[in-house]
Amino acid sequence: MYVVSFFQYLFRKSNFPLILYLVMNTLIVSALLGGSISPGNPLVALAVGLAAYVVSLAAALSPLGEFILRKQTGCHQITDEGVRNFIEPIFREVLTKARQVNPEIPEDVELYMNESQDVNAFATGRKTVCVTEGMLRQDPEMIRATLGHEMGHLAHHDTDLILVVTVGNMIVNAFFVMVRIGGKIFKTISLLVALFSRDEDNIATALMMHISAIITDFILVKMMSLWTKLGTMLVMKSSRGQEYEADEFSFNLGYGEALCRLLDSFPEARDRGLFANLMSSHPDKNERIKRLAALGVSYKTAGE
């Protein structure tokens, strides 16, 4: 069952910093969102915040969350018929082999494309694999090796945590903004009432409250953004082992030598940006090749 598998993965020892982050995240959501709705009752605030967070996590792990992350990473459907006719059979072949090794991989995994010219691919959520335009120019066996690696991430639920942190917090942030907008509307009405009353003290008080609310909202939204980035970094921190495991999965599918050739062709430096940040957690390519060699791949780098 997916939920059971997800929590089994989440509570691995290597994910302890992330678990701590999620606990703190729940408390922060309760303080911000629940506190805005019920500022005088901490138990109600905690219940409201917890409920909102559970809803956000459910949405993050749903097709909606996956759709949002695809948009964030620039994934789009492959509309070029020639490209689709080339890559789809390769993708289906690898998916079939991967499901034979691990039947928990959904049979309806879909392939998307990113316009980056870098040679790369990535999995996101439960049912999405995305290849770059640059990857399409590679040898088909290297493409199979890369897709096999990404199937490994899906098999191990590696990408679910990105959904939980990135999309989950985005949805919570949207809830928070909506609550704060309601508060702003109320304060605006109070300001208008004070203006019509022509009471200078009431006008000054309402105006200060209005300005304070705007400043507070701006600061809190920025802080939530930074907090979300910290969560993403914690996911990335535990992903080094995930990359080795995904490499081994591709090796078990029979793509070890091709994966070594692909890794050996990678440049040392990468561009910055959201897409690059998703990929930046990868360990050193030479170390990955050594790990594959230890599994039984007969391959030597150009410098050896």
C-alpha cells in the first residue's frame, strides 16, 4: 500500500533531520495559520494548523501536487510526433523492466520533457519522469540507463519528500495568505469606518494597524519561503545515498555500463536555478562510477 510504503521510507534513520523539520513545520503552521484564526486559544490554533497541514500534505501527494511541481520544473508533454515516436518506446521498455524488478512502481508513470539543453532527466512525485531536450541527443542505451536510474527513485519513493516539503508548504502558504487577506479586508473596513467617523484617534489607530498588517504579512511570507528552502535542503542532504541506490537499480536492469559512460560524459559544473538545484545533490560522478564498478561493471574512466 502506497501510504504504508511512504511512511516506512520517511521514518528511515537517515531522514531524522527531515522528520524534525516536519514536526517544527507543523508547529509553525499552527502558530501562523491557527493563531490567525483563533489567537486566544492555543489548543484550537494547534488543531486548526494541524488540520490544514494534513490537508496540504494530502494535496501535495495527490496528482495536483505532482502537477504543480511539474510546472515549477518546466516539464511539459511531448507534442513533437518524431520525438515522441523515438523516446516513448524506450521509456515503455524501461518501465516494463523496472516494474518486473519492483511492481510497486505505478504502471501509469508518464514521460515529460524539459527544454534544458543539459543532458539529464529527473523523476518527480509518484508518476512523473522528465527528460531534457539534451538527453534526447544521447545514445539510446544511455537514455535507457538514465530512465532506469529515475525508475529507481520512483521505486524508493525518493521524490515524494520533495512534494511534501515544496508543494505542501506552498499550499499551507496559500491558506495562510487567504486568512491574512480576510484580516486585511476586515482592517480595511475598520479603517473606512474610522475615516467616515472623522475621529482622529480612531483614524490613526486603524491606519497604524493596517500598515502593521501589511508589513507583518510581507515578513511572514518571506520567512515561510526561506523555511521551505531549508526543508528542501534537508531533503537534498539525505539524497546522496538515494543516488547510489538509484544507480544500483539501473544496474540491476542491465544498464550499468551505459550509465558509467553517461556519468563519465558529464561536465563538472552545472548551471543554477530550480531545475539545477533539484539535480545538485548528486554525488561526485567518479564516486558513482566506482560504486557501479564495485557492483560488477567493467568500466574505466578516461583518466584511468
